[in-house]
Amino acid sequence: MSDGGGRRPSLVAAPRPWCRLRVVTPDGRVVARRTLRGFGPPDLDAVDVVARLALVARRRGARLMVEEARPELRELVELAGLSLSVEWRCVEVGGQPELGEHPAGVEQVEEEAHLGDPPA
């Protein structure tokens, strides 16, 4: 019960973002965006979403970019053998700058995989 008409604080946790997905055409246009969210760590349902979107993108001549992915999701995608079907884009935070890097603390890192490349 509420006293004085005030709202109760919500006890339900909000879903946490697992990654952001973008479908990008060869000319660089973003034709679809989605933030993949869930409760707890990513699961196989999240991998299913990534796989289906990668397949749709590929059929249309586009590519799927996965941004800001949680490490658990990336591990699941790799375990499922789908890491070559997506392009990973992440932000690395912290650590000491390496030779030639800017000491800003945040660095954009882009990794690209092609279906014909052998796994590393």
C-alpha cells in the first residue's frame, strides 16, 4: 500500500543490453538497428537472433555489425560457429596506451571477418 498517493519503487529489474546490432548495406547505409537486451547473461536465444539477422543481411547483400557486445555473447556466437558471419565493433576501455596509441582511455576497435578466411 502507498501512503499519501506516492508511487512505490519498482522491484522489477530492467533488462540489460547485450549488444547493439546494425545491418549495413555495401554503400554504408544503416537499414536496421536493434539493441539486444535481456535479464542475466546472454543465452542461445540471443545467438539465434544474431544468426537470423546475419542471414537476412547476407541474403540482401548487406553485413551485420555487432557493437558493444558483452563478452559472454561474443563467446556464445563464436561457440556456435557464427563469428565469421558478423562484423564485430567494440570499445576497449582502460589499460595503458600501447606504442602509437592515444592515451584517451577509450579506443575504437573494429574487427572484420570474411567467410572465406580461415579461423585465427
